[in-house]
Amino acid sequence: MNTGFVVLRLMVHRFRRLYLVFSCYLVGLVILAHLPKEWISEPIAGLLCMPFMLGLLTTVFGFVSMEADIASPSSAYSPWMLRLPLRTGALAVFPMVAASVWGAASWIVFASCYLRPRGIDAPIWWPALLFIALALSLQSILWCPFRRGEIRLIIAIATTTAIGLFGLIAAGYDWSSEKISLVYAVLCVAFAGLAWAGLARARTSPSAARVGPDETQSASPQTRIRRTKKAFRSPRTAQFWLEWRRQGRLLPMLTSFGLAAMSLPLLLSHETQSVYGDESVRANIWISIAFPYLPWIPLLFATVIGMGARPADIRGTEGVYHLYHATRPMSSRDMYRAKTHAITAGVMLTALITIGTMLTWALIPSGIENGSPTSYYGKNLATLAPANMWLLVGMAVALTAWTWRNQTVGAFVDYLPSKNAARAYPAVVVLGGAAALSFSQELRVDFQDANSPLWLSALFGVLLLTKIGLAAAFSLKLVRLRPASSGDLISALATWALFAGIAAATFGWIAYAMPKGALPVAFQHPVPELFAALLVPLARPFAARIALECGRHR
């Protein structure tokens, strides 16, 4: 067998079933596309695209390194494969070609055999080259060792975001498909050369980009003693520092680059359009389109992180906890609190970054009024009625709380009893969410025409009782595992009740403050309050504590 194919087999052997499942799903989409359109509604057809995109990105990333730590300074290429008696070309060329062919072919089949038969005129060639450029850019960044992992993380986020948004923005400005494809083709060639050079560098320095004069080649950055750093004041402080570096800082970084990418067109686009048909008042087109989406960017990234996109896995190769984590001189409660506190700090920082960006967008003179530059949105913001201003504040608080919730409930993925369960969790969340959304879309007309919120109130009430029942069962098991934790459980339940009450009051107040008739009758009180109480995590934090207790004593 050719050595290149052997390298590919070694790289993806552990995840070969994932590629088989993705291929079967793509074939299933092709079959569904040739069924009568009325058999599959448009919302469901659109939701079926979500697992495809998630699977495509995951399988393409498999040719980089499925278990790579983007924030690590070491090369993501398998260390033992770097030491194989093979040429660098054999280790580099075949994964690059495989990632390119897999990404491009998957999109071409999806666009040609699923989207277009359903009447969607999706471009084929430049998105295919986009996925090739995305794969090669990740290979060039992750295969090459860096002096500092933070630099790699920033470069990876910035590069992939720019690659993904370039085609969308260029197509929005009426660039031809050939012109966009040419740009992506040039990027592909450049990233392929960088990936080869990075892998060659990794084979000579696999642990890090440099080795100090007083350090041996085999010593990794994780094992070197930081003599210049002060000691932590307590184990809790050390655990918070660890959780912040592993997970807490990820959301502010992703949001910052997402908002920066959204702000980039402001430097290029100065076109304006009339507001409400009044030619004397004109606003920037990009701000008019993109401004409402800015507050949802942190929520999107928090959801992706919460589903385990970058799990801070504390298990070893045999599925049990590393001794470093199992023997920490602190309770499981403090370990979980350190993670939630790090996530909270990251969400608060993200909220400040988002609010600052939105205020900047609102205050810059991007519009025209009577021939003079003006800040149209800033002027409207200054003249808002106090009631509407408080409504905006309430919505900001609700979105921030929702962002925190989506990232926190996924934190327990790090404590699940097996790596297979951790990998299956994102798929379960995506498929379950898609099924729930499809079901709600099918019943949306019935709910909107309903004359009473009784049905939704009953549904949310049953879900809330189920959540409380699961939490009670988990708490009983936790007391059996750790009898001294009964006081902590009472405190946790009281904290949940407090935050659930605050969330219910906030959502209820927003519903009351909305104009009359804006909410259908079926979504009126007490539906917003019950929905808000459902959002506050209760059962999964208890499950995380149980997993921690069991995992530390396996």
C-alpha cells in the first residue's frame, strides 16, 4: 500500500465511523431532494442543512487533527507520526489533498444534488474552494509549532473568520464567481506551502517553536517550571486560572473577532439608503442590515462552545481522570465553581465588548441628514423614551443571561464518564434542537391562532416539573456519594430559585413592555415566565457534580 494512504489511514482510523455516518447522511439528503417538495416543508429542509455543515467542518478538521488543542504551542500533528521514517512530503501532501478533495466534493454534491433540486440557486465553485482554503489554513496554522499558544489561537480564529466571511461579503458586493474563486485559489496555494513548511519545522522542533539554553529538547512547555510567576494564593485561585485559560477566555476572543469581522465592511462600504422613504435622511446600508444581528453573535458562539466545540477534557487515554485532576486538593464543588466563575467572567467581558461595539456603530457618523454627516442611530438612541430604553436594557440582560446559560450547561460535557459520550453530546443537541424547532415550526400557526396560552403553559409546566424531578433524583444520588454535600445542595436549589425568579421577572417585564398585539395570545403570560425558568440550568449542574465525584474515584 502507498505510504501516503497509510498516513491517511493512521490519521483518521479512530474516527473512521464519523466519515461513514457523514457519507450516509449526505446520500440521504440527495435522496430526499428528489422526493416531491410538498413532502418536506421548507423549515425542515433548511434545518437538515445544519447537521451537514457541522459534519463537513468536523470531517475536514479530521485531516488536520481531530483532537488538536488550538491554544497549545506544540504541533497538532501526531508526535509519533512525525518520527516515522518517511519524507515530509508523504506526511504533508496526502492529508492536504484528502482534506481538499473531501471538502470540495462534499459541497459540490450537497449544492448540486440537494440545494439546486429544491430550487435554491447556490453557488458551487467558490464555496468549494472556500472549504479547501479553510482546511489548508488550519493545517498550516496547527501543524506549525508556535512560541505561544495564545498567538496561534488568535491567528486561527482571525484567519478562519476572514476566509469564511470574504466570499459572503464579496458576493454581496456583486463580485463575479470567477473573481472570488481566483482569490480563494491563490489562498489555497499559499496555505499549502505554509502547511508543508510548518510540518517540516515541527519535525525538527515538535514540542515548541524554540528551546531555551537551559532546557532540554524533550521538555514540553506544560512541564517547565515558571520561576518568574508568583505562587497562587489558594487551590481555588489556581483552578480558576486553569479554567480561564482553558475555556473562560474563549468566548471573548471569538466574539471580538466576530464583531471585528462584522465591522470590517464599514471601512469599505459607504453606501447609504433612505430611511422610511425620506430622502433627506439616509443611513449606512451595512449598519442597517447588520446592526440587529450584533447582540446575537455572543449567543451563537456560546452555544457552539457549550456543545463541546472545544472541550476542556480532563480524562486520560483510558477514559479516567488524570491524577492531576483527580487528586486536586479541593472539593468537587469548588472545581465546578471555578469553571462556572471562569465562564461568568468571560460572559461579562463579552457583554462589555458587544455593548461597546454596538455603541461605536451607533455613534459613528455613518449617515446623512440634510446633506451633513450624522449619526442616525445615535440620534435615535438619544431620543428614546425611558420606557423603551429600559426595554433595551432588559433585552440586553436577557441575552447575556441566555449566553451564560448556553455555555454553562455544556460545561458538564468535560465531566462526562466517557469520551464517546462527550463526542455524542453535540450531535444529540443539534439533532434534538432541530427536531424541536421543526416541531414548533409545524405548530406555529396553530399556536398563533390560539385564543389562550393554556397549551404552551401546560407544556412548559410539564418540562419544568421534569427538570425539577431530574434535579431531585441527581441530588439524592449526590448525597449518597458525598453525604456532607446536603448543605451545598440546599444552597444550590435556593440559588436556582433566586435566579429563576429574576429571569422570570425579566422575561415577564419584557413581555408586558412590548406593544399591544406584538405577542400572540398563546405566548402571553405565564408562558414567558415559565420559559425563563426553564432556561436557568438546574439538572445538569447536579449531573456534573455526580460525574466529578464518580470520575475522581474510579
